[in-house]
Amino acid sequence: MSESALLQQLSTYTHLVVSWIGDDGYPVQTPANFHIDGENLRIRRTGLVLPTDRTVNIIASHIRPQPGYGYDQRRYLSVWGTLAPEADGFIVNVQRHWGWDEEITPFPEYVERSNPQAKHYLDELSRERGVEIKPRLSAFWTFLLATRLPFLTATLVSILLGIAVAGYDGQFNLWFAFVTFVAGAAIHIGLNVANDVFDGLSGADEANFRPTQYSGGSRVIQRGIVPLSRMVAISATGYLVGSALGIYLVIETGSWELLALGLAGVFLSVFYTAPPLRLVHRGLGELTTALGFGPIMVLGAYAVQTGELAWEPFVASIPVAILIALILYVNEIPDRPGDAAVGKRTLPVRWSREAVTQAFLIAALAAFAVIVGGVIGGALPLPTLIALLAVPLVFQVYSGIQKFYNSPYELMATMGKNVQLHLVTGLLLFAGYLIAVAV
Amino acid sequence: MSWIPAPVTELLDKALVSELTVINYKGEPTTHPLIPLWDGELIYMTSAVLFSRKLEFIKQNPRVAVAITDPVACDSLPGRCSIRGDARIIEDDPHTTWEQVLPLWRAKEPAIDLFVSKRFAFPLFFERSIIEITPRKVTWWEDGRPESEPRAASTEEVSS
């Protein structure tokens, strides 16, 4: 901040406090009146004699009390310098300054920017005591955050849809359905955690100071809650469990198509962020996600039930593929600065605001056009048109992106709505198949 | 019963924000806005490890001062004060020890319960240390006018 900007900001405060180190070694403080005169900060004479032979610190702070709550509008400016006497006070020779205004740097961002200081302090405390002092969360919250468990709805929707299409074709095995879901969830957990591991190693998450509950990773590594090595172990366990169950299903069904789909799914999920491919860094994140959570997972669930592949589940998978890719796509919008900083060239990094916004609308509407086209073409049963009830959500998300493109925290509600768009559409498609089976 | 004059204890009771001045590694003052919590004898503040430079400074030099100067943050009390004292950091377990002063904190900022219930969202914000300040000397401006001569009292005067 330039000195004129500093003075401009200081002029918004009502009062300030001058402090210096007294001769007894204690800090001395006095409130002081001040005014900004041209390019100078002037302090009026105070009842306590202000020193001119040492550094003073001047702080201006502001809050707005909110009865029954506490306060808001937190901001402060702290200035170091020396005082030069003049007729009725002092001119401040500003040497340096520091401050925070939650209107400019929202509290969550301020916290993220301070992670290194927290780590430094806890490391020092650990060194002093000879035992590791680290931040703690309950096992429940740690697991939920580290694995980003709520995002498993993506797996749930795809597998339910694949099973529903198989059911429509007269095939259903409850045990296989259960194993399919556990295998898919395990791979999904492996993927989520691997994503954090590789984004942690590349520095993408560390460079992102504006994470939200939908974007910027789980933050458990950056916050020192789960060490990188444990995240690697969790990810590997997810992949091992998922792969073992997948092999079991291949053996039970004898479906080589299922083996091919499983291998493709694991390959895409690992190399989504893992070097050397790092597909998401090449602008292929959306395509990879669409393939993984769309055709691969829906066809995989279908193949487990029927032992073969078919066009109908492929068509049914396209809308959820597009909508899951759009979750990633919208979630990448607030991550743009951090991603760009480490060369993670996602589509929102590559494209203009207008292009990103319009591409969302076109892609989301295309998902519903596929449903209509699928019904007309006979690939989807008529009741799946019930999924069109989710169309209004498209426009709510579109409007939110337009309004809050550059405001990560305000965009959070839109990101949540976008997750709903995928979930609701997927579940309505599932419901459409159930209706079709029933009638 | 505290030796601190009533006009100052009233400010300590009411203030939603104060200015804590500590001494940095270069021997200069550095000031941070913090909520002052007052139990009738000692002043308490808490600091997240996220914003822990002040804690490092206090560990190196425990001499501090606390100013209460914003009438808006003091329920419109006109007075102003500054309290010099000695600080110590209490952080046996940064995860839980600070909760000792939660009742005092809650009294001034009821919303803290809401934030504590969502501590999973800001885990490092709730790894905290207590700054306990023993007052040694107070100066206060009853009329709140900085240009007037402040009154002063100290523990030495009381004990003598």
C-alpha cells in the first residue's frame, strides 16, 4: 500500500493509540487525536508527553458492536515511525505499516494466509517440549474432511443409475450392487485423497488462499492435521480395497468388459493429478471426470449386473457425466489464482469469464437435451423425462456464476446449488427408471 | 478486591476491543487489537496460533500494555485507559486450555459458541493460547480527552 493510500485509509478511523517503550521498559500508550493534512499524518499534542527520540507504534482500529452477537466490521492499521514536533503536535515519519480489513481480506482468507505462522509456532512449541504439538480434530471430522466424504454422492448417483438401467433390462443382484458401491466409494476416496496429495506436492493447494468447502482441497495437509505420509496411506488403501473388490466382481461375473472399465477408471483417477500425465493440469480435468463418473462408472455398474455392455446405459450416463464435470468446472472458478500460480491450466484458468459462464450454460442445457433426445430415440424410457424438473437449477447456478465470479465465498452457495443440480438430476433419472420398471 | 480504580474496571468490563502493545525483537512497540477479558483481578486475552507473533514477543519480553480507547466498543463509556503489566502465556494444551476463559469470552461475544461448534472449519483458529496479564500501573482519562493529563495508579502506591 502506498503512503497516500495508507493515509486515505487512516482517515476513515475516528481515533488512534500511540505507543512507545518507556524508560522503565514497559510500553506506554495514549489515545490521540489526529488529522491527515495533505501527505502527512499529524498527531495532536496529548496529556502524556510523546517521545521524539524513539520509534512509536500507532494503531487505529475499528469494530461495529452487534448486541447479542459480538461485533463485525473488523479492521485495523498499525504504523511504525518517528515523531517530529511542530507547533501543536507532531508529524509522523512513517517507516512501515501493517493492517487487516475483513472487507478487503475476508476472515477465511486471512486465516489461510496465516497457516505458515501457525505451523512455525507449533513446531517451536514441539521443539521446546520435546513432544509433537499439532492441531487436533475429532476422528470423525478428520476422516470426513480428509476423504471429502460428502462428494461420494457422485459415485452413488452413477452406480445407482447403472443398476437402474440393468434393472430396467430385467437384471438385479443386491449383493453385487452393494459390492459395486463399496468398490466405487473406495476408489473415489482414493482419488479424492490422491488429489490432495498431488496438489499438496505441486503447491497448488498452498498457493490457494481462498479455499471453500467445495474447492481448494481438504486443507488437512496445509493445516497440519493429517501428515502427507498418512494421506498417501489412505489413498493407497482406497485404491487397494476398490481394486480388490473390482477383481472379485470381474471373477464373479466373468466380464472382461468390466475389467477394462475398472482399469480405465483407476488409470484416469490416479493420473487426474499424478505426474507425469497430470490430466487436470492440461485442461483435461473435466473430460477425465466426465468419463470416470459417467460412462465408466455407469457402464461398470451395469456390467456387474448384466455381465455385458449396452448403448442404453451409455446414453443414460451422458447427462450425469456432463453435470459431474460441471461440478469440477464451477469449483475451479475460485481456485483460478492458486491453480494458475502452479501451472495448473484448468479451463477457468484458460478461458475468459464470459467464455466460462456461457460454456456452463451450454453444457448444462446439453445434459438435458441428451435426456430428451434419448427418450425420442428410444434409448431412455419415457419416465426419465422427470429429470427435466431439475432444469431451473441450471439457471440458478448460471446466475450465481455471473454474479459472484470473482467472489469465492459468495460463490459457495452457487457451488452448493451446482452439486444439487448433479445430484437431483441423477436421482430423478434413477427415479424415472424405477417408474419405468414399475409400469 | 482489585486495586484498579472503578473507571478502569468499568472499561475492562465493557470493552469489546482493546489494543495490546507488546515489545518486538527489535525492542519496538507493536500493537494488536484483542478482546480484553476481565475476571476482577487479571486481564485475559486469547490468541490463535495463526496470529502468534505476539505470543513469541511476550515470551521474550513479558512487559505489555493494554489500552481501551474506543467509546463505540465500550457501550459509550466516555473514559479511556491504559494498563501496564506483566504477561504470561498459558498454553498447556493449545487445543483445550484456552476454554478456561470461554465463559468470559462468551459474555462479550456470544457468537463465539457458534464458531466453536464449527471449529472443524477453522481448526487452527481454535488452537489458542491464553495471555494472562497482571496489571502493575494504570493511567486513565475520565473525560476521554487525550489532551488532558491522565490520572495514574499503580500496585506500588497501593502496597505502600
